[in-house]
Amino acid sequence: MAVEVVYRSSRDPERLFMDKAEADRHDKMLELAESLADVLLKAVPSLNEQQVEDLGIYMAKNRDIFARAFKNQPDALNELSAADTE
Amino acid sequence: MAVEVVYRSSRDPERLFMDKAEADRHDKMLELAESLADVLLKAVPSLNEQQVEDLGIYMAKNRDIFARAFKNQPDALNELSAADTE
């Protein structure tokens, strides 16, 4: 038995990471997901909480692809179908 | 009376533009909106057609802000509340 250090995001306390950088990435992803959920709910009020949460997490997990799509490569979104199973 | 040139996107034939560049921007916006609607519907199947269309158009109209948010400035999304009335 030994004491060990684990890391977690306060936004998702149940998920523990051995690696601090990984915990940090997870926290940043959730932060973006929450902000996205907020703005999307305001923009399309008929959505429910679960839907905007799912949308936010999906887009935040694929942020690089969406960044390129919004910048100037809409075709980048085609990569998502291939990555869907992830 | 005179004949004049007007421009439109084949994706939205009812909207006519006097300026070709503006018609082109509108077409590009709708193209991105459609691609977004497709991927979001696959990602969150409980959404309906109208919701993903609204989401796609909202994000495509604000593509610069979303591009920055997805790249590395999640705070850029705060600008959307101010621009909501647009």
C-alpha cells in the first residue's frame, strides 16, 4: 500500500487522472463544453439541458476540427464521421 | 424600366442580393450551417431538423467568434450575448 497523487477536474470529480496534464485537458474541455451549452441554449431555447450538454461535450472533444471548420475549412467536418466511434 | 443583375445562393433562392460578394458570403454561411446541422444531428440524434438547422445557422453567422472559442479563447463566446439581438 502506498499513498499516490491523483488529479481531477472540479467540474467532474468522479474522473481521476494519474497525469496532471491529462486532468488539465479534461478540465479545459469541460469548461469549453459548458460555455458552448450556455450560448446554444440561449440561441435555440427549445433545446433541453441534456441536449445542450451533449452538444457542448461533443464539440469540445472535437474542438480542433470545429476550429478549422469555423475558420475556413468547412470540409474539416467530414473528418467527424470517421472519428464518430471514438 | 431596366434589366438589372441580382445574385442569389442556390441554397436560398428567395433571398436576392445586389452585390455578388454579399451573395457569396450568404452562400458560404449556409454551406457551413448545413454541414454543421448534419454533424450535430448525428452526434445528438434526439435533436429535430428545425433545431439543428437553427443551431447551424446561428453558429455559421457567428463563425468568427466560434472559430476563436474553439481555437483557444473560450471567453470569445461571451461576445455572443452582446450580439444576440443582431
